[in-house]
Amino acid sequence: MAYFDFTGLDDSIYQYLRYYLGKRRKDATKRDMFNAVSSGIRKYLIDIDIETQQRYRSRDAKRLYYISMEFLTGRLLVNNLINLGIYEKCRRYLGDRGWDLDELAEEEPHPALGNGGLGRLAACFLDSLAGMDMPGFGYGINYDYGLFKQLIVNGYQKEAPDYWPNRSSPWLISRFGEKCMVPVYGRISDTRDSKGDYNPVWENWQLIIGRSSDVLISGYGGRTVNRLRLFSAWASTSFDIRIFNDGDYLKAVEDKIKSETISKILYPSDSKEAGKELRLLQEYFLVSCSVQDIIRIFLEDHDSFDEFPEKVAIQLNDTHPALTVVELMRALIDQQGLEWEKAWGITTATLGYTNHTLLPEALEKWPLSVVEKVVPRHLQLIYEINSRFLESTGKLYPGDPELLERLSIVEEGPEKQIRMAHLAIIGSHSVNGVSRVHSSLVTEQLVPDFYKISPEKFNNKTNGVTPRRWLLSANRGLSGLLCETLGDRWVQDLDRVESIEEHKYDRHFLDRLGEIKRENKEILSSFIKERCYVQVNPDSIFDIHIKRIHEYKRQLLNLMNIIHMYFAIKEDGVTPENPRTFIFAGKAAPGYFIAKLIIKLVHNLGEVINNDPDTRDWLKVVFIPDYRVSLAEKIIPAADVSEQISTAGMEASGTGNMKLAMNGAVTIGTLDGANVEIRDEVGEENIYIFGLTVDQVRKEREIYNPKSYLDSSDALKRVMDALNSDVFCKKEPRIFKPFYENLVLRNDHYLHLADFESYKNQQQTITSDYSKTDSWNVKSLLNIARTGRFSSDRTVREYAENIWHIQPCK
């Protein structure tokens, strides 16, 4: 680990408190001290950052630029201290001065830069890149507001603004001198140059300024610091002074406000035309600023674009940055004067595209009219890209107009749409899915025609998570045991954890493992009592379902089994072998009625079950609001059971499943996403698999009859009758009837009824198996020992070797 001068930190804290805040040390609040300590650590990061950039530049290293709409970094103080190797020293240093480091860390606002798995994966990748000394950088938007802060009122989700003080964050370094000029709107004039060649001119555009700030990403070991560059939108002029002087003050700043809205909030609603326009503006703004910055950095050391693909790799994280294809072409052709063929060769050799979903609603399509209004030059280029692609493909597959129609970037219909996934695929040299199952479905079901004509483009890169955040930092008890047993080299080589498998017959080691789990459960129990006002039993099975609320993730199936367990105790007199605590967390999209109703059902079940004297000692149901990284860090180490129960073929990969298994939770899940690979690694006896497979789901949907399952299961019928009645909603009659209608009368698209019996039976097996303490601890140990494959270090290494072609620069 690198050397750190705590005398310098003491000076930095004094300087910050006295000369920035104008306070004496004894008058400082916890938030003041958090900012003071973070500012001192930031200075150290800057020194390493400057050395890192000099190292990359002196070796002319190829760089990776990861463009993503989300980077869910979580709190950064503790993460930076751990990566720098000074957490314990800093904790003692502050303790000697009367401050508790963990209390100060709780003062850190959550950077509102992401929402879920997409952003958390991006953050894990940045951690791994820096930890492996690889030149890899992130590009995102410096949102003022995140998706939303989740409040619960009478069991219903309510949304509040999720503001974080980004302009005063100690981790953001302003780079306002490096501005990006982003043209939008206007029109295209068809003109000719002096040679008579077509020379389109983009006229009457409005200009938005992109100002950049950097978050420094520390690598474990303190050798390398990379950058996450975030762009804020600013108007090109403060306001129109003539209008201001005429007395129309509001109109004078109207354009300024409109421009700066672009970076105000993560994912503005696109349900209406204005929202679609803003979302497209937001994506284009990110892409344009990123491409301009990448080219600027490249030209600092190169005077020709011949080497661009050898020195630059760009990865598109989902379809949000798909316009990178067009923006890079515009920069090379319109601004750098390259011929089309050369520019296209550079673009496709530079770009890679990661697909994260099979859901049609998540595969972005933009109305052609909106694209034409916002970026008219880009629509021209899209047409040209599409025309050339279809022409070349048509020569290879003559007489198949339906094939060309399916491949086209432009989707025909009453309103033409631009298919962003098609644009990303055509403009990239690599297209990857994020688990073996998902990657197969991409080529077999999502875009089989593209796979047919370019099979060499497609590959798999199974996701991973950083063990520094999700094991070393989040689970101090377990990581301490691993370091005590194995040393600390596992932190950068998670495969080494496999060595603890030799302790599976060691009663003392298994007892230590069980004690650590219970300590984590006690911590979470205290948090639940404080936050949710529910007393839970840390000796019960902690069954964890923490995901975005969506029908395909099937929180409802979990709730159906809870209802069954409730009736089994209440009406059938069944005495469970072990008590259960079911813990849910996750946000529902504001306009997603059924998802929000699922949250309401969780709360109503909790209200009934937790207060029923017949069941409250055996079952507890808890919903923890406002799920975020720091909350996951509390929940995951305490989990006994990990719920990964999506309909097979719907989840691309999942990363929560990896974090939970890595921390010793045992998975109950379908053969979906990375569950398949987790099963292969941990062994079938250490995971609880249920339900239809991907192929069976496809066949079942052809003949599916929900009522046949209802008629064949008394338990299922009782559950559905309850949802169709007022048993759990006496104060609001029939509010849960939509569940009955969707599952019984409307064909149950996500096959809850088909998988219910299989799921119920596996849940009963879990309850029974948990009673065998040693055997359960062995399952937990083997999940920890055999999840080395799911480190993001392995994932990034595969990207680096097979797609990006970058090397460690130590």
C-alpha cells in the first residue's frame, strides 16, 4: 500500500475548517468533519491521479472510455480509504481526536448518478480497471437529482426529489476550462463545395455548453487513480439581456433554464412528446461531450486519426449512448475532414456495445420526427449508415426484402422509429451479452438476423462485482476471517477464496462463519427496528428480495408463497420448523401501476402477518424504503436466502445474485441470467433451483392456461382467492384484484401460476434444511468459496483481452 502522511491530513482538516468554513475544530459538525477529511483524502488522490496520467501518456497507452447513463458509485470516503490501505489508520487517527470514522461516513450524501444494476456494474468496472492499473475511464452526466427518493405513505410508494449537493461535493473536481460545445435543433442546408461534392451545412442550431467535473476512482493498492468524467449542461449565454431590459424577466432566462434541464435529473419521463425530446437531448448531450473529450485527449499526442482504434476503445453501456456511432462519424467527417469509408472503419473498430436486456420496452426506439427535430444532421447520417448497410447486406442475401426490413435501423410503421440497438450493433465491432444464457438469447431470439450475417461480432461477458466494495468493505466480519485464514491477496484475486473450502469439515470455522452471519443479522435487525418500526428475530431465516420492482422479477411470486405460509399456519395449524423474516427493498417506476401495487401488497401483508398472534412469531414481512448502495451494504451481509426468481429468459444477468452468494447467502432461483453459472460454480446441492427453464417457458406460453394450474392446486387457489378478496385490504376493498385479473384472466405473462408449486416446495425444503446448522453453514461456505468467477476483475480482464485490447500500465 502507498505511504500516507497523516500530518498532511491534519493540516488539510485545519485549513478546510478554518479557511473554507470559518470554524474552529471544536465547533465543527459531523458533516463539516466528513467534508474536511474527504478534502484531505482528495488531495492525496489528486497526487496519484497526476502520476497515473503521466504514466499513461509517457507510454502512449491505449485507453478505454466507458460511456454510461448511470454510475452508481455509492459513498466514496470509506471505499477510498480501503483502496488506499489506510482505513484502520484513519479510524484510529480520528478516534484519538474524538471522532468516529463510521459516523462521519454516514454523513456522506449518496451521489445521485444512477439507479440500479446498470450503474452499479459500471461503478464496479471502474473499480476493477483502476485496481488492475488499466487505463479505463468513465463518461456520464452530473445529475443534480437522481431517479427519485422513495417515501412510503400508508403502504404506497411516493416519489420525492433525490437531490445531492454535487456542486459542493468534496469528490468532484471542476474542469470547467475544458468545455464542450453541443449543437442541437436547427436545420440542414443542402449545399455543394468548390468541387461540386455534396456539403450539408447544419444551420440555426442552438448551442449547449458541457462543463466537466471529475470523480477520482482509486484502485486498490494506491498505485492508480482513474477518472469518472461527468458533464453538466449550461446555456451558451446566461440570458438574453435585451429581453431582460424590456422587463420580461422570466422569458429572459427561459432558454438558460431549458438548456440546463438536460443534466437536472436521471431519466426524465418519456411518456409524453416533450419528455421524449428531453431524454434524447440528454443522451445526445452525453455522447457529444464524451466524443469531443476523447478526440481532444487523443489529439494531444497524435496528429493523425490512423492510430485512433489502436489507442482508443469506447464501450457503449446499453443503448442509451448508441448515438456515439453517429456523433463519432460526424466528428470525423464534418470536423476532421475524413472520407466516409475511412471514418466508418475507424468508428466500427473503436466501438463495442453491451446489451443488457431482452425486454422490448427497454430496447430504445425514438420517433423519427423527434430525432429530426433534435439532431437533424445525425438523422442524415443515420440514413446514410442504414442505406450503405442494407445495400451491402442485400448483395450478400439477394431476394430477401423481409430480412432487410428486419435489419433496418429505421422501423417502418404509422410513425417511423429509429432502432437504437440496431444502430449500436451495426456501428460496433463487438456485441456482447452479460451472461451465458442472455448472450445465447441475444443471438437466438433478440437479433438472430444480425447474428446470421455477422456471427463474429457476438460474444459473452458474464457480469461481475467488485469484492472490495461488496465483501472487504461491506462485510468486515467475513473479510476479516478470510484475511486471517488466507492473507489479503484474495482481495485482488478472488479465486483464492476457494481455499476456504478445505474448512468445510472444520466445526470451529463453521461456527465462526455462523457467528459472523448472526452479528450481521443483529445489525440489520436494529436498523429495521429503527427505520421500519418492526421487531425481527435475528435467529429467523433472513429471506432477502432486493431488486427493482417489476413483474418479471416476480416479487409477487414471493408474496404469493408468503400468503400460502400465512394460511398454512393460521388455518391449517402447521408449525414451521424455523421462523422466517422476508425482507424486500426496491423502487418501482413512478408510472408503473402494478409494480407500485406490489409494494402496497408487501406493506399490507406485513401489517396483517406481523400483528397476528398466530403468525407473528413465525413470519415477519418488512419493506425497507429508498433502496440504495449503502442500504445494500447493510442487507447483503445479513442474508441467509437470496431471492433470484425472475421468469426464465427475462433477466439478462443480475449482479445482486453474485453479491449475495459472495457473502454466503444461498440462492433460490430459476435457471435465468447468471443463476445458471452460479449453479455451475457452487454445485446443485448448494442452490435451490425451481421452475420452468427458458425453453419450457417458450413452449408453455404457446399453450398456457392459467386456470388449469389453479384447478390443480388447492394452496394456489386459496392464495388467489385471497388476492381477489379483502383479506389483506379491508380498509381499501378489492385493491389487489388486479393481481387476480392479470394472473388468472389475462394469461399471466410471467408465469407466476406455472412456477408456484415448484417455488413453494423449494421454500419448504429451505425451511427444513436451515435446521441442520452445520449443513447449512457448509452451503454458505461453499457459496463464498466458489464465487471467485463473479469478481468484476475477471469480467474486466475478459473485456480488456477480447474487446478493448488494453493492457495494465503499472
